[in-house]
Amino acid sequence: MRGNSIIQPHRGDQDNAELLQGQKRAILTRNFPEILFIVAAFVTLLLLYDIPLTHDVVWQFWVARQIMNGAVLYRDVWEINPPLWFWSAVPVHYAAAWLSMPPLRLLVVGVTGTGAFSALVVERLSAPTSPIPRLAVMLLSFWLMVIGPLYDFGQREHLALIFSVAYAALIARRSTGGRVPTALALAVGIGAAYGFALKHYFLVVPIMLELWLIARNPTKWRALRPETVALAVLALAYGVAVVTFAPAFFTDNLPMVRAAYHGFESSWDRVLLRPWIVIWTFIAAFFLTFGGAFGKKAHPLVSTMLLVALGYGFSYFMQRKGWLYHSVPVTGAAALALGVRLGMADMRRLIPTAIGLFMLALPTLMPLKIGPYFNFFRGEIDPVMATLPKGSPVFIASGEPMWGWPTVMDHGLAWPSRLYAYWMMPAIAHGEVIGPNPEPLRMLAKQIQEEASLEIRCSSPALILFERRANYIYQPSSFDVRQFFLRRSDIRAYLAQNYRELRPTPWLYIYRRVTPPASARPDPKCPIFLQAE
């Protein structure tokens, strides 16, 4: 009977459901490497979320907060670096406030996410066919870009590496005539514009890549592309912004840099005798031995990554500091070039594969050996800082920023200075002890003494610290930092009237305030000092 009949599902509905399930399985199967990579990137973020960040990055965000509070860069804060790095931290602060999370933790999220995006771009544009090579390219790229610079996480060279890798992959794809979605090319170009603008040395990288692209495929080369338009427009906008909003960068900052920043230049043995130089030498020797770097049969991604490494190598030697973070983009790009080279068909031989994997293991495992950022001054200065109530101002006279950062912020103290540290001290010391001591350097020394006197009188520091270590490599051992500042009679008198000298630590002279701090500005020249939280 009709009332007892069983209604059968329509055969077409069953077929559609089965088709839909099949499509879902096909999508999952096709995109399984990307899904697995995204899971790995998320797990990495969870592991990195609370890592300590370098003193430079902490200072960057401190400056950004002062800018948000009305401070004028290069007037209220004396900086030696161009403004972009500090300006770019401002929106991170605002976003962190909106999300109710610490700005530095949001930075970790942003850098990790950007590194994951860049790795996906490399995989997409290098177009490996089978799942295993696709996953390997993404994981290696991500490791070298995000984990490799672990000690200097968030530094300018770290950010430049992330954006440069994606840009190099784009240029490699352009050289083959392959199609690139306009939105993707524009996004990569915008990121690269930021990365290349962080230091003027970095501009050599896009220039080298563009010249290579012209040479590789001159008949199909086009100057106007989404990424080049983004680079040109944003570079022009940045230049106008600096002239308009930070003119003191040219009038006040650059003269100080020209007069004294050479004090941090290292001898060539300290620049060359570094672990990363060994890694670069090994990778260069591999390509010279087995080829595949720039020939006609070379993988374009290998060539562009090596050009990125060469460009940042130029920056490393031009800066002549021998510092780890200056080496980051060279090591990362060169290692990625080596990894891609090892995946090529002609490398499937025992000897080149064994040698290449050994060489690739060096930069890959180096961050595990070095570990995250660690400030080795903390053991000496933390007990000193811990004696002060939160909000107390501290004055530190040293050319080494690691005495104050990130220690001051970690203890919730105030930083009543326009300077990150007295970075000009090594040059002044060399000028006075060894020579020559030109007039601009002598004038800068007097300016710094006058500024120190003003800062001390205006802020009434709870502690005044003078560095006393004799083994600071950038200063002659006979130079006495404390005596340099005590040449001013007003500083000597102020210390005698308001401070008591405590027992020094191995590397610090310590003066504690014994009189009440001034209730109002003692001098109309006093700037509005902004506190570190």
C-alpha cells in the first residue's frame, strides 16, 4: 500500500553526493603537502611564541611606542637607523592593542606567518610536481627563513631574508615565462619593497636580480610588472615620507653617523674568521665543483637564490661588523639554493649528494647550536636592577646596548635618555687614545657629555651606571668611560651631592641616589622623557 511504501532516495542525489565526496578527497590528496606544511608552521608558531627577542627588536618597539605617544624621531629619540623599521612597528602596536596581546608576541606571530607565506610562494612559483619535493621545498624554505635566524628573530636582516626569498622565486618564475597571478606578484612586490628598504645596502639585491632577468631572457623582459611597480611606487613614497616627516635623519642623524659609527667596524680577521664564513665557503665550493649555479641548464630558483646571497654578502662586508645577524640572509639564501640544487635530477649520485647534504646540515643545524637570544650581561646587571621599584629611571653610560636592553623593560624601569646606548663611545675612545681625532668627533664628544649632564639632572636617576670593563673589543683598554663623563664639573658635583658610590661589579661602577628626586624640571631645556613600561 502507498502508506506503507518505503521512499527510496533519488539515484541522482546519491551520485551527486558520491561525486562531491570524491572531489573533496581529490582536493585533500592534491593539497596534502600544503596542508601538512601549514600544520607544521602552526606547531612551530606555538613553540616560538614566547621566545626571547633581541635587544634591537625590543628597542625598536620601545621607540615605536614613544612615537605613538608624540615623540619625534631623531629629536626626542636619537637613532642611527633610517625610520622605516621604527615606523613599521607602530601598526603592530595598534593591532596588538586591538587584539589585547603583547606587541612583541604579535611580532612573532607575524614573522612566522610571513615566513610560512613566503615558503608557500616558493613552492607555488618553483612548481615541483610530485608531493614529496613540494613538501621538502616548503619545509626547507620555512626552516631557513624562520628557524635559521632564531637568535636574531625579527631583526632587519631576518625580515629582509623572508621577503627576498619570495621575490627571488618570483623573478625565477618570470625568467621561464611562466604565468604569475597579478595579485600574488603585487603582494610579493609590496613585501620586497619593505624588506629592501630597511637598509640602503639591500638595494643591490633587486638590482642584481633585475639584471639577471634581463640577461636570462632579454626578448621577453618587461620593465613594468606588478612587482616592479610596487617597488618603484613604495620606494618613492618612502623617500617622500622621510623628507617630510623625518628631515632630522639627514640634518642631525647622518652627521653623527659619519663622525662616529666607524667605531664599531671590526678588523678583517673578526669579519672573516666566523662560522658562517665557513658555511658560505663550503657552499661556494660545492657549486664551483658540481656546477648548476648560473649556466643555461641551471635551475632559475638556484640562480636567483645565489644572487640574493651574493647581494647580502656585499652588505655584510660593507657593514664590516662581523655580527651574526648581518650574516642571516646570506646563509639562508645560499643554503636554500643548495637544497634546491640537491633535488635536481643530475644530483642523484652518491658523492655529490653526500657532500651536499653534509654542507646543508651545517646551516640547518646552526640555530639549534646557537639557540634563541640570550643576553649574557643579565647575570651581572639583573641583581642591580632588581633593587629598584618599578618606574624608577636608570642612567647607563656605555657603548654596549645589552646593558640596558631588554633589561630595563623587563624590570619595568624608565629609560630617561634619547639614546639607545652611547654608540659613539668606541670611536671617541679610539680618537682620544690612538688617533686621529678629527674636529667632528671632538665636537660630538662634547655634545654627548652635555647631553648626559642634561639627562642626569632632568631625570634624577635612581641608579647611575658607568661601564668599567677593560676587554670591550671596540674600545682601547686604557679608555675610562666614567672619567670621560666626569670631566664635566656639573656631573661631578651632581654625583657628589645626590649619590653614593656602591661596591662595583666586575664590569660596572654603580651610583645610587640618596636624596629625593627633583619634583619638577630643574632646567627648561629638559626634554619630556618617556618611560619604558
